[in-house]
Amino acid sequence: MEKLFKLKERNTTVTTEIMAGITTFMTMAYILIVNPNFLSVTGMSWGGVFTATALSSAIATLTMALLANYPFALAPGMGLNAFFAFTIGLKFGWQVALLAVFTEGIVFLVLSLFRVREAIFEAIPRNLKYAVSAGIGLFIAFIGLVNGGLVKMDIPDAPVTLGDINNITVILMLAGMVVTMILLGKNVKGALFWGIIATWLMGIVCQVAGWYVVDPDAGRFSLIPDGIFSLPPSFAGNTIVDAFSHVTGGFGIGIFEFIAVVFAFLFVDVFDTVGTVIGVSEKAGFTDKDGNLPKIRQVLLADAIGTTFGSFIGTSTVTTYVESASGVADGGRTGLTSLTVAALFTLSLFFSPIFAAIPAFATAPALVLVGFFMIQCVVKIDFTDVTEGIPAFIAIAIMPLAYSIADGIIFGILSYVVLKVCTGKQKEVSIVMYIVAVLFIAKLITTAVLGY
């Protein structure tokens, strides 16, 4: 382990790494249920998508562990799976959506091999990198608050409002917050993980006592596992081979429209990944004095391999997960954390009833507190220079409010370039940033015209 992961060099231990991996897995295990639910609306097999989700996550995260030796976990990305299912899949069929993701994965591999993505990562100014980390902190905390029910979205008289604090799931989420904060305050190793387990167990007690009433229509499912062991469902019928076979007789979409779809997948994947890697790396202290990440090429290559493999067996774009920050907050510093996550995703193939029973309100406290850890780097931003501070602020604000890491990066970078040019500081902007800004403008135009 020491030779492979360099534990002493990064001041960590096997126990710490394994606990961090368990924490990361627990905070992102919801994807094993959410992703099949999303993609199955297009006609894909729920069980097949479940298997593809678990297997692609395991392979991609294992690749990250061995290639890059970082505690980053990968899985089919939220947002990207919704785009796959509800924007492309329902309109053109899941086969077209899967072909687009597979094409994006191949392009991703090429960009990673030729250092294009690495150049983008290194070109982002240091203050914007800090802003991305802080913005992701707010974003992930917001996800936790929504998942726990403490905050509600899409309310008729307000876009966001306080949830029903009399609801048992909200009460359990708040109780879990208290327990997790106490564990953190006492410096308990694996505090976030044990907070998740404690919240889940409190929920089971409430269900047995009759305070938590199972009501699937209201989104309250049984917290008691319906069995323990089950064989992995087959993903046959959901693969890229099936997609190719289906479109042989007629593509069902114009070539230019297909290119636009691929570009949309590629764009969001690139900048969601870059944003996540920046944020988690800053929190872990992996970046150098210029804010760059050693082995970024290997990180992005693992991400590209995950997307290509995942689409081949039947799931949406695989990307680096922001929930990796929960493991970092628990001390994870090497690929052993990722290896642990990969092992748990593999095990989940056979123990799906258990993972299906862990509710969103149990993982919500961990996500909120990860947000607390990540936003701390906001103090490193130079707000005295408005050409640096304003773009940073815009990026931070847009991520949670637009519910998109990529959108926060778009407007953060665009405002940075515009401010620098209009204030006579254009020499501080690299050529890569100019190119990225032009691509962002093209993306906004594409969104306005085609809706992607």
C-alpha cells in the first residue's frame, strides 16, 4: 500500500483512507437509485442501468486510483443524466442519447491525450479557482438542504423557501446534523460517515415506532432493507451495441443537431469535471502555488475512460464527483480512498437492497457540512482587485442559484475576460482564456437557438 499510494508522503494511514472512501461512497451512493430512475423513463431497463451505473463507477474510480493516486470518485453525473433522459432521450430515443455520450467520451479521450483539458485547467486564474471551490461548497450544501427537505425548490410564490420543519424526515435530517457536528467537534475520525449511519438508524427507529410512515407517493420509502443479497441485473439491451443496431435503419436526428447534442454533453462534462477537481483539490491541498494540480492529465484521462466505458455498457456521462470532498474532509489523500470507493461500488452490485434503503435525508447532513469545509477557501480570494473579485463572486453566486457548476464557471470566466479587457488589463488574460471565452459564447448561442 505504501509503495503504490505513498501514504506517508501524504501524511495519512490505511485506516484513514478506508474510512474516507466509505464516507465518499455513502454520500454518493444515491446515484445507484437516482440514475436508473432517470434513465429508465426513456425505455431503458432499470436493472440494466443500475448494473451499468455501479460497474462504470467502479471501473472509472479504480482507474483514478491507479493512474492519478487521488481520492476522487467517479459516477454518472447528476444533471448530465437528466439531460440524457428528459432532453435527448425522450425526444430522440435513449439510443441517440447513448451514441452522443459514447461519441463525447471518444472526443474526451483525445482531448485528454493531447493536453487540451489540462491547458484549460491550468489557464484558469488562481482567484477563480478559489471561487470555484467556494461555489461548489455552497452548491453541495444546497443539494444537501434540498435532499433533507429543509429547503424546498420550485415553490409557486418563491423559487426557494424553507421546508416543513414538522415533517419527520426534516426532523431526522436536523437531528443528523446535530450528531454529525458534535462528532466533527470532537474530531472523531469518519465523522461524516458515522453521522450518515446514525441518521439512518434514527430513521429506522422512527419507522418501527410509527413516527416515520412509509408513503411511496410522498417519497418516503421503507428504511429497512428489503433483503440483503441479490445478483446483478443484466445490462443486455441497454448497451452501445444495441443503440447502434437501433439507429442502423434511420438515425432519427439531423447530423448538425447530433453534433450540437454531443457538444452540449462534452461542454458540461469538461467544466463540471474541471470545476469539481479544482474545488476538491484546493480543499485537499493538492494544488501548487499557482493553483495547478500535478497529474491533472491522469485525472482527466480517468474521467474520459469512465465516460467511454459507461456509455458502452449503458449509462450516461461518468464524471468526477463533487461528493469526493466528503472523503477529503474525512482525511482521504490518496488513491486508496478511491480504491475503497471502487470496491464498494463493486459490492453494491450484490447488495442493492441495502443501499436502496439509505435515504437522502441521512446523507444530507454530510453534504451540508462538506459545503462548510469547502467554502473556507473564500478567504484566499483577492477582493481588493475588482477585476479579480467580481468574477469570483459571480461564479460563487451562480453555482448554487442556477444549480449548475458549469454555469458558474461560464459566467465567472466570461466576466473575468470582459473586465480585464475593458479595464486595460488584457495582458493578464491568457490565450487559452480567450479561446474558452469564445467557446462559452458559442455555447450560450447554441443554448438560445437549439435549447441545449
